[in-house]
Amino acid sequence: MLNKTSRWAPCRGTAGLVVLVTGLALIAGSALWLALTSGGEIRYTSDHAGTRPMWHVWIPVLAGLVLTWLMPSPPRAAAVSGPSAGRALHLQAGVLLASAVVFAVALRLVTGGGHAPEPAYTILKVVLLLAVPMLLFRLTGRDAVQREAVRERPDVRHRSWHRYGPAVPVAAWIVLSQIGPFAQPSGEGDRTAGLDLVTLLIVMIVVFAVNALLEEVFYRRWLQTRWEHVIGPLPAVVLASLLFAAWHIGIHGTGHLPTDLATVFVNQGAQGLFLGFLWSRYRLMWPILTVHGVLNAGSVLLDML
């Protein structure tokens, strides 16, 4: 059950501190590496080899993080207590972590650092990010752990300023990342070019389900939530962000592993920090699905206007 007398702590124990410091150091070191080797330019889409300055990603993310911190949020639930729930949660955290690592490694091996071939990409994603967790939850009693680890306190669910508070940082991030000097360039050679409107909408719905919905459920709702109770919220945000970023070398890679890892850590890793912090603060799906959906389709939607 929830121990309502315990206090929320952003980092728990030595393991949490190690994960937090190491993860942030990896992102900072990656930025330094790219600044020295490529002038800070990063590949930003799998559709072509175009680049953009990495700080064009960071400025909207930093604005979103600051506003997320400043906006009111629901009271945080305390850590899980009770030996049975604790064992199940630790097992789930470990298996989900292993599944995320296997997904990133397998996708890199399949692609060799190039574009992910179908149907291998979709099969790997569905099996490792959906089928494995669902089997895990069935075997370990997902419902009991979900009540402890995922749901926010019922006495604050009805407060609209908690439910709609993330609209401010999400809107600010959208404006900064999609409009103006920091906006991602339109995808030249975009694979959606030439599609009629109905086909384009169907493609966008399928892409949203397979990418934004599945990834946010796995990396934030399932993986990050459980690791928050093991090592603390902030280390869990960083851990989930790095794992979320790592698999992108399978579709954004150039074949040079150090550069590819550095690129995804400062690009998708930074974006993952914003997504993870939104989830940690609010425990609401709509803000992270909105941000992820815009990440995947924002330039296409703007081109349609």
C-alpha cells in the first residue's frame, strides 16, 4: 500500500545518485563531443541527412522544463511499501529495463546504423515494448502494482488546475519548437510527400499509435514509473530518457556508433527529459502524447496549413 506518511524525495539512495549524475554527464559529454566534432550540428530526422544546431532542440526543452516546474501539480504519492508489492515492482522494473536495452541493441544490429527495415522494426517494437510487458504484468500481478505505482491520489484527480496545468509548458514548447527560429525544418524528401489527404491521415494515425502511444506507455507510464519507486523520480526520468534515446540510433544512425549515440542523447534524450518530467509531475497521458505526436508529425501538420 502507499505509505502516506513518507516524504517524496527526488533521488533515493546511492544508486539513484549514480544514475542521475552518470546520465546527465552522458548528455553533457555528448554535447561537448558534438560541439568539437560537428560544431553542434545533429541529424534530426530519419527521412534525410539534414542537420540542425542542437541548441535549437534544447531551448524549447529548457523552456518546457522550467514552466513544468513552476506550474502547480498534484501532491506526489509516496513510495511503495509492503514486501509483496515491492518484489513485484522490482522484478517489473528489471525486466522492462532489459527489454528496453534489448530493443535498442537488436534494432542497431538489424539496421547496422542505417534506416530500420520493415517489418523488422515494427515486430521488434511490438514484441519488446508491448508483448513482453503485457506477459510480465500478467505473471506478476499488474493490477496490484498499478494501484501503488501509477495512479495519482484520488482526492486530487478532480482539480482542473492539476489536470490542465501542463497545458502551459506544452503550449510553450510547441510554439518554440515548431514556429520561429528554433523550429525544426520541413522534411525535404519526406516519405509522406505525394500522399492524398485521406491516406496521409491514416498514416499519421497508425504512426501515432505505433510510435507516440506505444513509446510513451512503455518508457514513461511503465518503465519510468517503476524506476521512480526504486531510485527516485529524477534519476528515473534520466534513465528512461537515455533508454528512449538509445533505440533511435537504429533509425537516425550514420554507422559511426559514438557520434550516433551522442546525437540521440542530445536530441531524443533531451526531449525525453521534458516528456519524463511532465509524466513525473502530473501522471497524465495527454501532455506527453501531445508533445510526442507533435515531434513526429509537427512539420507535416504545419505544411498542411
